[in-house]
Amino acid sequence: MTFLIRTIDHTASGREIVRDREVEGATLTIGRATTNDVVIQDLAVEQHHVSASFDERGRVKLEAQTNRDFAFDGYKTGNVQFDPATGGTLALGLYSLAFAKEPDGQVLVIVRQEERELGDRDAVRKFDLASAMPNKRVVAWLGVLAILAAFLAVPVWTNLARADKQPGADGIDQVAWDASWSTGKLSLAHHALENNCEACHVAPFVSVRDETCLSCHQDIGDHAPQNRLAISRGPMSSGDALLWQIADVFGKEGPEACTTCHTEHEGAGRMEPAAQQFCSSCHETMDARLADTALGNAHDFGTDHPELQALVHGKLGSAKLTRVTLDGKAREDHGLRFPHAMHLSTTNGVARMAGNLPEYGEALVCADCHRPTDDRNGFLPVDMESDCESCHSLVYDKVGSTFRTLRHGDVAQMRADLIAMDRAPRSPITSGLRRPGEFKRGGRYFQDFGRPTQNYIGIARALSQEGVCGECHVPTGSGATASVMPVFQRSHYFLNGRFDHEAHVQEDCTSCHAADTSDSAKDLLLPTLATCRDCHQGADAVEADVPSTCAMCHSYHPPAFRGRKKGPQSVPPDRLAGLPSGRDANR
Amino acid sequence: MASLIGGHDEGETYAEIEQRRSSDHESFLAHRAFFWAKLAAILALFVVATYLLVDVEPRHNGGSWYGYTLGTLGAGLIAWLAWLGIRKRRPTPGSWSLAGWTSAHVYLGLSLAVVGTMHTGFQLGWNVHTLAWVLMMLVILSGAYGVMVYATLPRALSENRRQMTREQMIESLSAIDRQLELAAQPLSREDTDVVVEALEQDVFGAGLVARLRGPGGQDATRRALAHISTGRAYDDDASDLAQQQVRSILGKRSSQIDQIRRQMRTKALLEIWLYIHVPLTFALLAALVAHIISVFYYW
């Protein structure tokens, strides 16, 4: 039996070239080596890959010549026998060898090479980066959708879909994912609202309203009525007017709105105080527009500021407050007789006495009598018992080793104590008669029934100019109505300004308060504007020790503006001598 | 266009070529004697000057009147700059040439970096507003890179081509492959395997990193070359001649692949910025919409 080998090739134009040849012999060798009967020019094929032979029954036997298998009719195998009449296809690399039986008994082997793309027609496009990258359009859409969802849809949807549209820091009614909308940290005062945008941004597309601010800041004082503000400001420049017109179109409330000055989201920290320019734009020439104003013009603390004025009790015994200009000659009459110079002397009797008492130094200093408030901003009113009495004793009697002391601040009580003091000598109510035994003077049961004339004399003496009360107080009246003038101590002297002693702690008291040279309690020992200007100059005076903006001493919204009428302005009524308790000291 | 961005010293021939090219081709960068470059520079300087002069209390931010003005200007610029994507697909409607449009796109796009940054008042944070700014800056930076490579790389591309078209490169590789396949027929199994591996190698299957790395990397062809190396003693080997032939063809194949890879690398460098510029532009437009709506939503 012989094999008829039919190779079918293709020309470049696709035309088939069919070549037939016969192979004599019982074995057909197939492989890459040129010595084979059928040469398969495919590198995937072994040099001697398969041999085909006939078995005794005329069947074709294919055997792998190496340990490499071959594919026959789709199955990988190393050894197969088949009837050539049925046929079969041996696949080697890209070649297929189809076996069939010719009518003349020859076994026909059709060798055919599969089409192979050597030059990839699309390869040119693969030079471009596009073949190695994801589609730009897809990426772009994914990015757009992700950003719009996360930064727009979620916050807007949760804002609109809230059941209870109330501001709340937590819970299901909170707007989700709106932290990404915050343009910056809130000031420290508003830190608690950091995650609660809807507390201020109440309605969509509506600017933050004053009423929202005032819902918390209920007690904020108005700087001035709106109409006076407008007059003081004067006409806007055309540029400002245009800007406010545009702002009005966008729904801003106007130049008087809270948010005009108080910008938020400027970063954690204190809310920035207004600049000097902000105040001076109105106050520099305000009297020209607001003719009835009591305020002097000011635009720079160092160069243009009215003299300081203090709120004092100008008339002895009167609760009425008047303002005096601090020109170095200002006086007040608070009702105490207290020469500062005498008490601060280092050489006189006061100093000697201080030196003898264990709680004082060689001489008195300010802090011996003036105690700071807890916040150390100011000073507590001078208190007789703690600040004066260690020298100015109110002792009037001694029983055994115990001293009896008058109660300070209550004239009626003082009067009663002195009247009831029975050790003062009294004239006997009878003359010539003496009581017997233990009832006589010096006896165990002696009672002095005489008139307490000496006691009344003692009271009158105490309340006189030279008496124990008159030492510090101004006596008033005589006889049964004798008393002392009420005392008014101010803890704050400034109506519109603010002073912090704590901030000036490195200074000596006397550098501002000329107490060591003051011989009269009526001297108002407050510094003048010139004294302040030793250190403080205007905001732009960079070479000054302390360049000072208006906001250093003044607040646009005075915190106690409304509360001023309520709080105690002086010593509580029960501390006032000469006034029966229950009557209003501030009348 | 390369010649118009700074000089070059490649020698006489290049100068001549470029001169010839310049005479009949005006780069979009130099369009109308750098009209848009000048305009954009004036705009940027004006914005910087006003930023320094305008007094905003307590400090500059996007929410002042000046900030809103710059924001409006910036948003308008972004919308117009993005419009190039639509404009370039339309063949010259109106009087604006695409070159003029592109020139304006490049220079106004660069000035947008100043407008947008001044709009922020340098108040940046982790929020959608800064996201928009970051995206804007990335788009501008990628665009600047794009202009740079457009000015420099096309020369490298044509130098590498050596008068060959890309089709010719592929055809050359195919021809080499056919030769290689024939030449490798007498080789041993072991040697054939490495040749087959080289033939099956997909030169174009390279990902972004491989493309950017360019030629010279270890691949199947070089491995085959190393395997069938000259170091082997073939004197008594019958297939020595075939091996020599295969070796020489593999060498040709390797340098052909290098040329293709160099081409792909340059193309990748030339095109990569668009994969940042275009998707980020869309992301920027989305962030810009979110930015503007959110600002007025929480007004």
C-alpha cells in the first residue's frame, strides 16, 4: 500500500496550488526535518514527529516518534489506529493532514496549512496609547457621576428629604455629606456648629439671616438704631452701592446684616475683630452727619481720639452718675475720706503701724487694700472688715480678754450696741441712798439704773468728724439722726470702653494711678489719654509699643448694653450707712 | 511647530527642514504673533495686581466681591476652555480658525491657573471647593505637559521612523518572522521552543508601564537571542549554519521591535496627558457645578 500525498498551498493572491506525489513504502514519516516523507514547516512540530504505517488489517497506525503527542480528530494522543476508509485528520501545528482512502486503495493524505495572520491589520492602531488605556469617555463619565453623587446629590437630597427640617447636630434629620461643602473651619466660638451646617444655612439658596444669628445671640446689643447707623455712614460710594445692588439681587440682607462684618469659615481661631478702618469710616467725621451725637470724633487712638471720660458719683451722697473728663484734674465724691498719699507713705505713722502688724510689710502697698476680682480684670470694692479694720479698729469694749467690736455698715446697730454698753459710768438715779449688801455698787447683784448719758456722748463722738466713724466717713445730721454719708464705689468707670488690669499686670499701679501723690480722696486717680498713649498708638503705628485698634477697648456690640440698667452699679444697699434697709440705694 | 519654541542645534539639515516647515506652517502657539499669549499674560498680571491692591477683610477668600468676580471669570474660562473639545470636532464654523482657538485655549488656560488660585485666596481645605481647584490645576498642568510634548516629541517620532511608516514597521516585523520561522526549521526542540516563544510574543500587547519604559527591556526575542548565543560551540553541530542564521534574524527582529517600542513610547508620552486632561476636565466641570451650587445652596 502506498500513500498519496496531496499538498495544497496558496499563492499570495489566494489561488490554490495542489501538488500530488506518491510515497512508496509501508511507513510515512512526518516532521519538521527535511528527511521526512512529509515535511511540516512549523516550529511547533518535532523534527520527527509522527510516523504512519499500516497494520495487518490495513488500518493506518499513527505513532508519536518522541514524547510529544499529536492531535487526531481533535483528541490529543500519542498513538492511534483508524480505518483509512473512515478517514481522520491529524493536526500538527498549523498544518492538517486529512487521511482518506482512494478508490484504488491508496491512502490519500491532504496536507493543508491553515491561514495564519502574520501581519496584524489592526496593529497600526496599536501604536497608539489608546490600545493600552481605558476609554477616556468612560473614565470621564465615571468621574462626573462620582463627583456629582458624592458632592451634590447626597447633600442636596438629604437636605430636602429631611422629615424634620430643624437644625440638629445628630440624628436622621442631619444633612449627610455636607462637610465637603464647608469652605473652612468655623471660629472657635461656633465650633460646636461645625457639623451642623443647617443650623445657620437654614433654607436652600437663602443667605444666612440675622434672625438666625439672633436666635442664639438674643442679648446682643445694637450698636445704634438702624436709621442712625445709616445717617452716620453717609452715602455709599458708587462702587459700594453697585456691589450692594448686586448682593441684593442675590438675596443678601444688606450692609447692616450680621454677616457683613462677621464672616465665618475663616479658619479656627477667634473671630477676627473689625479693623480700625471699619470704625473710623463712620466715626472720623461723624458729628458732621449725626449732629446730635454726644460722641467725639475718632479715627485713630494715637492721633484722633477724644479725651477719656469716667462715670463717677460727682456729688457727695448722691447715687447719680455723672461723666467727667479725665484731664488730670477730675474729681469724684464717693463718700470716703481717704488720702492715698498718707497711706502709701513709707515714713509716717501709717507706715510705722503697718510695720508693726504681721500681715503687712514695711509700709502699705496698693494690694494691701485693693483685692482683684476672680478674673483679675478689675478690683473688688474696698471692704472695711478685710481691707481697713486691721488698723482702723472698731473695738469699743473689753470683757476679760475678749474685745467687743462694732458692726460696720449699720449705724442703728452701732447705736444700739453703744447704748447697751453698761460699763460706761452713769450718774446714780438717787442721791444719798445706798443699796445694801450685795446690791451696792461693786456688789454681786448691783444694777446701774442711771441714765446712759455717757453712752449717748460716745455715740455722738463716734459719729463726729474726729470719731471712729468720722475717721473715714463724712458725718451727717445730729442727735438721733446722726449718721454718715453713703459711700459709692465704682468697679467700672468707663461707659463705652473696656479696660483689663490683667493685661497690664507688668506695669506698676502708680504708672497709671498717681495714688502716691494724692492727698485727697476726691482725686479721681484714673490716667489721662496722654498716659495711655505712652504705650498705645493707633493700629497703623507699627513703631509704637502697642499698636491698638479700636476693638482693643471698644466693642461694636456692648455686651451689657441692655443689661446696664439692671445690675448693681455700686455697693449693695445693706452696706450703705444712713439708709434704712429696704430702701433703694440707687434711687 | 517645534522650531518656534526656542532654538535647536541639531545641525544644518534640521534647521533647513524646520525653516522650510515654518515658512508654510504657523504653530498655534505663535498664532497672530502670540496675540493670545500677550492677552493671557496681561490678564494674569492684572489679576495678581488687583489681588494685592484690593483690600478684603479679614483676608482674601472666594466669598468676597472680588472673590466672586474672579470665580465668575474662572468659571467662564473653564466652560469656554472645555468647549474646545466640541469646537475641534467641527470643521471651522465662523471666522475663528481652529489654530487660533487652540492658541487661545493654551494661553488662557495657563492664565486660568492664576485666576483660579487668586479666587481661592489660598484658603484650601478638604472640601469640594478645593477639589475643583486641584482638578483645575491638574488639568492645566497636564495641558502644559501636552503643549510641551507637542512641541518636542514629534521630531523624536519622525527621527525614530527613519522614513518608515508604521505599516512598514509591522510589515518588516512580519517579514522577519517569516524568515525566522523558515530559518528555525532545522533547530533542535529546545532551541525551537525559544524561537516559537519569540514569534508568539505580542509586541503591541504592552501596557502603559511597558510602553513608557520603551525599548531595551528583556523580552522573548532577547531571551531567544541569549539562548542561541554565539558563546555556544557549534562547530560539530549540523545545525550550526541554521543557528547562525536564526541568531542574525533574531538580532534584526530585536532591533525592529526596539524601533516599534520607541515609536510606541514616544506615542505614549505624546498621548498620555490626554488621559489626564480630558477625564479630569469632565471631573472638573462636575466639581465646578457642585462647587457653585453648594456655595449658593448654603448661601
